[in-house]
Amino acid sequence: MIFVTQADGRVTYVSPEWAAFTGQAAAEAVGHGWLTCMHPDDYETAVTFLRSVRDQQSEYSLRTRLRRADGSYAWVMIGAVPSYGPPGQTFLGYLGSLTEIIPSGSEPLSAYGTLARFVPPPTSPTTPPGSALEAVADYLLIAHGLIEQDSAKEMLPVLRQALVVAGILLARSMSSSEPTDRFH
């Protein structure tokens, strides 16, 4: 599932898979409405971490639980890369993805976040990309994570620009209502 945020952390786009996975309409997820799908035990950890991420404008990964449409909870990995644009490389927000994961038995069963290079986990068969643009955004995020590992850093500026454009196009495709602000 792909998402786009503004610089202040408000979600401006969630892919259609969001509604299928959580049962929450995309219009309800924009702004900070998506947080209502967060497991109550993970909420404070996630919100505190996301405030820090927003303030640092850093790549991140967040492991947490989200409520499914049937009311059960699933572990997911949420991660994103910052987008910068004119004028003067202004922080625009994030382009990210959310993937259902199966926790390994060796990890603690708690929510946590890391500020580091985001490498998306493999796409889950339960939430395949819903459009060609979402698939492109997914692959761009994966490529962004792999470039650092492959020492192809010369490609980062071009890839980051492609991520910005993908985020803008995705955000344009969804009209947002005036969201509530839970980060302030």
C-alpha cells in the first residue's frame, strides 16, 4: 500500500488497498485519520516516533499493528523516504509504503521505529499495488533502498526526483478533506 504525506505529516494519499485492508475509506484516512486503525497499545509509540521523524525529515521504518477490515490486527512495516523540491530543496513530505509482515519468532512483539535507510519488505500477496503508478512508486522505493547497498549513489538524485514526482501524482489523484491534526 502506498501513501503520500505533506511536510507536516498529514496524509494526502492512500492507495485503494488501504480501504480493502483496514475497512477505512481513503477519505477518512487522510490527514491523521489513519491513526484510528492503529492498535491501541502501539498508538503512543507510533505517534511519538512519527513526530520525531517529521521533525528530522529522515527516512524511517515503523513496525506496528493495524486493524484489518474484519477487526483483527496485523503486523505491518511502514516506511518512507523524504521528498524535497523547489525552492531550495524544501522538505515536501514523504512517499512511503505499508506492507503486511509476519514477525519472526526472534523479534520482540512490540511496535518500534528506526531512523535509517528504508528498505521495503517484499510485497504481500494480500495487498498488491492497485494501479500502475502505485506499482512504480513501490519499485522506486525498493530501488532507493537498494542503491545504498550497491554503492550506486550517483543515481540517488535522479531516483529521489522520480519519488517526488510519483508522490505529487499520487496526491493529485486523491482529493482530501480538511483533516484533523493529531500531531500537534
